[in-house]
Amino acid sequence: MFPAPLGGWRDPSNTQADLRAAFSSAGFGHITSHVLRKTTATMLDHAGLSARSIADQLGHANPSLTQDVYLGRQVASTRAAVALEGLRPTDNLRPGRAAAAEVL
């Protein structure tokens, strides 16, 4: 929400039109305000800020919204993929458990 020059709040469609014109004249006609918000969130995430800090910067009350909408999933570890690729259908997963092929 942006204040209007004569008081009150600016109409959102006017703000969007002004942003589109500014982006276009700068050579970024394909950019939207949402792209800028996502880029900001990504840059802050890569800089190591917490989801709470990023949510505060974006004006979100809940960091879960920030994580769900603005932050991509990161591969924290490849251990699960390595473990799964090493399994054979006849391997027992744990002592006393059925083999993977029998479970399926």
C-alpha cells in the first residue's frame, strides 16, 4: 500500500501501471513486482538469513507463507538418494523386515 499524493491510499491499478512503465523504461518490461519480491527472498535466503528475517523484510506475519511461496526447496543432503540407489529388490531393509520386493 502506497500513500496517494493528496492523502489516502493509491489505487493498486495505478501503482501497477506506474511500476510496469518504470520497469519497461529501464529495459525490464518482463519484470513484475512479484518477481522482485521472489528475487529479494532468494537473495536473502542465499545470504543465510532465517525465514523469519525474510518474512519480516517482505511484510509477512508467518514465515511459513514465506517458505511456501517465496523460498525454493534446497537439497540439504544427497544421503537419501545414495542410500536408495544402492538398494536391490532382494535387500532386507532391517533385520526381521520383509525384503523390498516383497513389500511392493
